[in-house]
Amino acid sequence: MRWFGWLGGTFLLISSIGGNGLAPAMAASAAGVEPAGEGVIRVRVMTLNIHHGEGLDGRVDLARLAELIRHWQPDLVGLQEVDRNWGARSNFQDQAAWLAAELGMQYAFAPALRRPSLLGAEAGFGNALLSRYPLLESRVVTLPRQGTREDRSLLIAQVKLPGQVVQVGVTHLGLSREERLGHVRIILDELKRANLPTVLMGDWNDRPDSPEVVAVTLHLQDVVAAIGQSEAREQATFRYDSPDGRPNVRIDYIFVSGDFQVEAVQTVETGVSDHLPVVADLVWPRKRR
């Protein structure tokens, strides 16, 4: 399969959510498109900047984050701002390892920052991937600082889903536009090394019409755009100078290659982090045997 290509028709599936203190997802649909039928592979992906597990109430609580992930039952979860033995703020915990064990998932971790830990092990802060399916391999690509205070990282993993290996990237771009544009070029070059269906997700720190987001959409499809959702308030994932304290900008994204059909996209209202999770249901034709 080619990494570049047109993304096919879409259908929105709106789910409701029960207890657990979570609000219903925000979503909109594309009209006149039939749902995917039999003979396809389905995968649910989620991205969330977890703010080292700290919620809007100022408490660090990985258990409620695990509860949110468990409720939505994603197959792949891209996480940003994840601590590994980092410090007292997260109780020197290996957060990706804990979440993977709690949820019965495999994981990979890509530190953007490293330092010696008081516990004797290396401490790291960066991105992680949780997977219900086998992780065949993973690698860390350093995105070097460009006039800023810290490096960033890109996690690239190959995941064996039923009938197909896919490539998954997780990243968190910085606060400088010039740096973000440079890092996007590196990310696209790295992903093109494997001729595989691709999912790229993370915190881009800018809006959908920004050059660094548009640069990605020249090669990969933004799942929100794929189902025709407007840039309405309900699609926001972060609070930026918000007058009423509600999310008002969209800076968190899931991008997919043209191998995928987007069946659903939802932004989940929750207070487990200062960002909102984005959840997407994807399908693609099953390989003939």
C-alpha cells in the first residue's frame, strides 16, 4: 500500500457514554455515506496530552485516566507529556508502564528529555504509545531544539493488527512556529521510510489552518476534516485565553494515510487533563488471503 493517497468516503458513528463522570462526546457527521461493511479491519485510536497525569483539579491521578481509556476501549493510544521516573510531581512513577499494566496493553516510550533519576534509573519525559495489539518494533527520533529550550521527540512504532502491519507516530511539537515547521519536515521524512498504512497523532500546539498543520495534510488526512466537521467550538481540545474557561482551540490531531476510511471522530469532554482526548474509528479493507 502507498502512504500517499486519497482517503475514501466517511460515515460518522455517534456513541453515548454512561457514568464515570464523563460527558458525551462532541461530533458531527458527513451525509450520504454508507457505513463500512464486512471484510474490513476496524481500529479505534485516541490521542491525549496527559499533562503528566494532572487534571483540571490539580491532582495527579493515573487511575482516572486509565478509567477514561478503558471506557472508550481504543486499540491504539498516543500520549504526550508522559513522565518516567521524572520527579515528585508524578511520584517518580513510570507512567506509560503503569497504564499499560493497568489496561492490559503493550507500550513504547519516546523521551524528549532525559536526566538521571533519584531512584537510580534514567528519568524521561516525552511521548508514549499504548497498544492492544503486538508492537513489532519502535524507535525514537529526536527532534532537535531550534532556538528553544528543549528537544522534542517522535515515537514511531510498527503494530501488527489483524491482517495488516501499520505504522504509528506520536509526537508533541513545541511553541516556536519555525521549529514546528522544521520538525514537521523531519516527521514526514521519517514516516515515508516505511511503505505502510500510517497513523500520526499528537499535540501540534497550533490551529488547523497553521502552516505546520497544513504541511501534514498535504500528505495525510486530518480525521476531523475527513468527516466534514466545522471548526465549531465543540471540536476544541485546549483552553487558550478562554473567557469562560472552556476549550476554545483545536491543537490536538489524528492524521491518517489514504489507506484508511474514517468512520467516526469524537472529542471527549473530561477534566483528567488540561487537554481533551480525540477518538477516531478507522477502517480499511482486509487483505485477501
